[in-house]
Amino acid sequence: MRTLLLTALLALSASGFAAPAPFFLWQSKADGHLSCAQVSPGEGWIRFAGPFRDAGCRVIATP
């Protein structure tokens, strides 16, 4: 019983160390349009810059 309680408490406390995913600036191969997203918008996009901490791709993330 004690082991089960300890395991449950450790599992719940581990989520406190999680960090949000970084944002990247993506450039369209078709027309050069830029988009800020955490994941690739699709096949026709390449990573242009990043990582960033905000959804506007303005604040550079430090490692």
C-alpha cells in the first residue's frame, strides 16, 4: 500500500518539471510566407528560425 501511494505521488509530481514546446518560424517553399508554430505546418514548409518562447516568435528561447 505504501509503495502504491509513493508511486502515485511521484507520478503526479513529475508533471511539475514539464516545459512547453518551443515555437519556430516556418517559411513556405511556394511563396516565402512566414508562419510561427510549434510543429511543421506541412510538407511545403521549412524551418526558418527559432526556437522562440512565445507564439509570436519574438522572444528567443535560451538553451
